[in-house]
Amino acid sequence: MEHGVLFNTFIYLAAGVVAVPIAKRLGLGSVLGYLIAGVIVGPYALSLISNQQDVMHVAEFGVVMMLFLVGLELRPALLWQLKMPILGTGGLQLCATTLFIFLLLLACGLAWQTSLAIGLIVALSSTAIVLQNLQERELMKTEAGKNAFAVLLFQDIAVIPILSILPLLVIQDTTVIESSIPSWQSALMIAGVIAGIIIGGHFLVVPLLRIIASSRSREIFIATALALVVGIALAMEAVGLSAALGTFLAGVVLADSEYRHELESDIEPFKSLLLGIFFISVGASIDFNLLLDQPILVALLVGGLIAVKFIVLFVTGIVFKIQRSQNWLFSCALAQGGEFAFVLTSFALQRQVLDNEIASLLVLVVTLSMVFTPLLLIIYDKVIAPTFKRRLPQQEDKETPEHQIPDDTDSSVIIAGFGGFGQVVGRLLHGYHINTTILENDVGQIELLQQFKYKVFYGDAEQLNLLHSAGADNAKLFIIAVESASRTKRILIQVKKHFPHLTVLARATDRNHAQQLIRLGADHVFRESLDSGISLGVETLKALGMRANQAHRAGQVFRRHDEAVLHEEAKRIHEHEPEFVNRSLTERRILKKLLGLDALTYYDNLNDAWSTEAHSNQDKNTVGNLAAAHKHNKSSS
Amino acid sequence: MHKILVLFAHPALQKSLAHKSLFNEIQHIEGITCHDLYDAYPDSFIDIKHEQALLLQHDIIIFQFPLYWYSCPAILKEWQDLVLEHGFAYGEHGNKLTGKKLMLAVSTGGSANSYSASGYNEHDINAFLLPFSQMSKICNLEYLPPFVVHDIHKRHDPQRIARKAEEYRQQLLRLQQMDDGAVKTRMENN
């Protein structure tokens, strides 16, 4: 059936819109939802879509974007830390799986070339499915997540040599299609493009983003981000490299830049949408005829593939000492064929390495193995994980010392606004090595701060997606230090609404503003003029001859009294909202009242401490004498 | 059952070798109120009325602190100076604490042997705690024998500290159940 582009688009989107929420509600995860949606709209059910191969090709770009985003999360230093898992775990997994499958197929009587080709093709796992599933479950930061990612990264790199090995596995003597460029030249080009990405990323893209950011035009920033990803993908494909790998590199290069969060939140929706479409087209491309023709063979092959991959992964996990519970997750997550298998299979078909029959069977088996991944993970969640959880909880409690400030990213502080006020807060926290993320939309400010190794990000703190990507979901404290009173309120409302777990500390311009912020739910409110006013007052008392500690105490008394009155007022005005209409009148009324209260409480409640005679009748009993002696000792020393 | 108020004074809990465990051990027990003075009053601005109200609500007061220069950390001294006011804790009408009990829970760097006539500290531990027992007398508090953990500098292995913390907890639980007949008779004799 042929349909217009708009109709196809509608079907894809509508299928996702219907299927994903249902799948999520049923606890199946969005990936499985998309796959099921694909099957339903595909040729074997409703048959609503056509050209799914073309669509799939476009949608594969979602994988490219995903790798870019993954790169953004990985600073170069972190990537370097991962070198062992990437080369070791990834390498062992790929080689062992290939070898295993090769030997199995050889034993089944296939030619060694075919066996090796298939082994290489199915050794790769699905970046899209695995990362999407792990991210959805928030497992990327676990040991299993990190190792799974390392393996996927190694596989992405391995695609390049596999592409060059496959043509050598031709069985019949066909003319080998020579590349038009000699190999040393193409190697040089590859090196050139990679160097270009790294150097260009640092010295061209970041300054470019800075210029665009200062123009404050959001859509141009998004356009730049998209153009960047697409451009790199094109450059990589031009030299025969995986586009995903290229954008991943670009992501890593930009991970250290202040625009990381902004890029993340701009690319994210496109990535999710394209990946969704990709999964739908995977679902739609399942060849049910083939499945119905040879159900047992297909079932055996799918089961065999998952089993072989699982066993190899599990053994790899043991070799590299992944924790047992994590190893189960790691092995469940990666035990499938990947989208690269489609690419490689069609490539192998062109080069006559595989024949048609094997190729279509291969695609079916890989697709089905992908469909089973979310199911495997559900089994892990429901059956395997609980057995480990029961054993663990006692040990975990004691590991973190209570009174230390945890230093992982998950317990960090976000500061919105880094003007004079925010700087004081930020510098104090920075001095104690506390993980702070700063949101600032003044480009000049950002550049300066980066020189001092602050983690600063460009963006408007009112925007929900920026808050998400700045880590508001995992942070502990949120500090609003922006200058504008109205912006403070808007940010506060946004944070309280979407991140109720955050403790909010807010800067208030004046008493009135402070009360508004209290009513809007700020946990702690700080008037910018209060502390300096009190300090000045204390100095004045000292200058007038009051002893410093007494003056200091007076300041503290005043501060507490004033804070108490402020909170009291905030509560009361809430009940009589109309009072607020005439602001200046209200303020004057409050001030008048305050002045009256101050006079009453200024006496402090110290009247009986550090003194005795003033309030006693100097009785002659032992206690009185002792106390008098006590007093005497003090004044003489 | 007696209600216990633990006034805890440790200015550097992050360096604590014993008190962190001891204080943790007695958290969340019914009838025991834990009050970390340095946490409540980082600027030593003690809320006198609040502290007095707390005293009135409890029967047994514990001062828990590490012995620094043979005395308590500064905030606890400040607390005594401010909270135990004339007319409240002592003096003609100062009888609000009458009948309550005070126990110290103290850690020392030196060993038990060092706190003896032959040791380098030359005196028994109780000699150094004299100001507290005398304060109790003036405030009509019954001064209970102190709970002391010695030798923290050399012997702070986790097993020992855990054992001491457990002893401390047991001690407080015993105090909760303590029969106060003894105190009453003493009071009547006076």
C-alpha cells in the first residue's frame, strides 16, 4: 500500500502515541511498546504503512543522535577511566561471541566464510535498545550500565574493521570490488576527519555556540545543534566510518563545554522521536511469513542466539569481576542482535557473502532477539533482581559515613544565577569541593568562570528541560540567586512544581519579596540586605562603645526576632490577601509595627544569665554565697 | 519510665573517634531526646527559654562530651552559664530542677591508669569532673556516677567502640527504668 508522507508520519506518530503509554502502564517499557506498535501497523496486521525500509534508514539517525548525547554525558576524563571495560570487556565479548557462533554454524555444516560472517554480524548488540532500556530504568550509572555501554562502544568501533573484513569472505570467485581510493589514503582521511572533529569541536564549535547563544535565539541554537550532528554524520559516512562513532566523538569533545546541557535538551526530543520511529519500523519489518513457514527453526535460532550471547556475556562479566547481580543485568541487557546487523547483512548480501535465504532468516532472528530484550529485562526485574535485593540491604547502610558530604553527582547543588550574590555562595561551596552546577544566561560571566574550572552552564533556569538536564532530578538543593525578583518567583514555582524533592534556598530582594517566596514554598529565604544591615548596625553599636560580644549578641537577637516576625507576617498576610494590594501602604504599616515590636524585645532574654544579684535578694544561705562568689570570681578575672 | 535528655557537645564530629558511635546508638529510642548543641547553636546563641523548657520536660539529664583540657567543650559551659539561671536552677526560688538527675557521659584520650594518683594525670577522673558534681549540688540535681570511655587515642578500634556504645545504650535504658525511691528518701532527709 502506498501512502503520502503525511499519512505515514501520522500513522507512525499515532501508533507510538497509542502504544507507548499502554506499554509503559503495563510495565513493559517504551521500546517494547514501539515494537508492538510496529507489528500492529505493519504489513502482517493492519498494513497501514509502507516503505518501512526507507523509514528505517532515516530513523537510524536516531541512533546517531543517541550516541551524540551519550558522548555529551562522557567527559574525556571519564572516557579514559572506561578504557579498560571498553577494550577488555568489549573485546572479549566480541571475539568470544564471534568464535562461538562460528564454531556452532561450522558444526551445522555451513561454509566457514558464511559462519564467520554471521558470527561477526550477530556479535554486535543493539545500542538503541540497550541504551534506551537502561536509561528508562535509570541504570546507566550502575556497574552493569557502565559495562554495557563500554561493550556497545567497542562494538560501534568494531563495525569499521568488520565492514572491511566482510568482502573478503566471499565464497564464489567474484571480482572483488576495489575501493577507488588506496587504503593508506583512506586511513589518512579517517585520521583527518577524527582529528577535525576533535580540534574543530574545541576551537570552532564552542566559540560558534557562544556567539549563537549570545544572540539569544533559541531556534537558531537548536538548528546549530542539529546541523552539527548531521554534518558530522555526513563527514564520517563520506570516509566510510560509522556516523554514530563520529557524533559520539563530537559529543565527548563538547562534554566539557558549558553548552552541554543546552545541547542535550535541544537534541533529546529529536533523538527520542527518531528512535521511536526506528523501533516501530523494526517491529513492522518482522517477516511473519518466514516465521510461520519455519517456526521451530526460527525459535531455535532466536533461542540459540540469545543463549550464546548471554553465556559469553556472563563469562566475560565473571572474567572482569562484575558483581554477580550486576552481571545478570549486564548479560540480559546485551543478549541480542543489533541494528548494525541489518546494515551489515544488507552489505554482505550486496557483496554476495550471504545468500538471500540466509540473509532474510538472519534479519528475522536478529529482530526477534531485539524484541525479546525488553522481556528479558522484565524477567530480570521480577525474578532475578529480587533474590539479590533480599541479601543486600544490611551492608549498604554502613558504607557511607553519616557526617561526610557525599561527593557523587547525585547529591549536588544547583545554583541558578551567578551574579554577585550567587558568586559568594558558589565560591564558598567550591572551596569545600561541593558538587555545584551553575545555571547562568550571561555569556560573559560563563567564560570568566570557566577559567576557574567552575561547572557552569548556559541557559534559562526557568526552562523545565534545562532543569532536567542540569540534574534537578538527582540534586539535593536548589539555590535561586538571580537578581530579578519576578524571575526568582517564576523559577521557584517551576522547581517546586516539577521537583518537589528539592530543598529550595532563595534570595529575596526585600521583606515583601521574602514573604511572597515563603508563601510560594521556598524552604529558606535570605534577604540580600538583612545580613549587611545587621553587620553595619553591630559595628555602629561597637563604635558607640558597646563591647564587641555584646554588640554581636544584639545583632543576633535582632536577626532572630526579625526572622520570626517575617514568618509570622508571611503566614498572616496569606489569610488576608487583599491587604497586599496597596503595597507601599502595607509596607509602611509593617514597618510601623516592627518598630514597636523591636522596642519590646530589645531587652534580650539574657536578664538572668551571667548575673545573680540584680534579680535576687542576696540571701545569706549557702547557695546565695556561692553564687555571689561565682560572680565575684568572674568579674575579677 | 523516666524521660532522658541528652545534651551532646562535640565541636568536630567529623573527627570523632567514639562519640559518633555513642550518639548514634541512642537515637530513636522512645523517651530519649537527643539534643546536639553544636548543631542547634552553630553560633553559640543559645535559646535559653527553649533549653529551660526542655529541662522541665525531662527527668534525667545527660551531658555527653569528650573531655577537652579536663573540661567540657565550650558550648556546654556556655549552656550552663546561660540556661542554669538564678531563679530557675538555683537561688531562693530556683528549684525547677529539684529531684532531677544528672549523668555525664565522657570520653578521655588518656587511659584509665593515667587517671590515678600514680598516672600522669595524677588524679582520679572524678577529681576533674568536680565542677559538674558541685553544680549538681547547687541545682539540687542528683549527680549519678559518670559513664566514662577511657583511652580513646590508642584504643578506638570499631569493635571496642561498638561495645562501648552498646554499654552506653544499656546504661540509658537502665536509667529509664531506675527506681527513684532512693532519691525521694534522700530529699526527705534534707
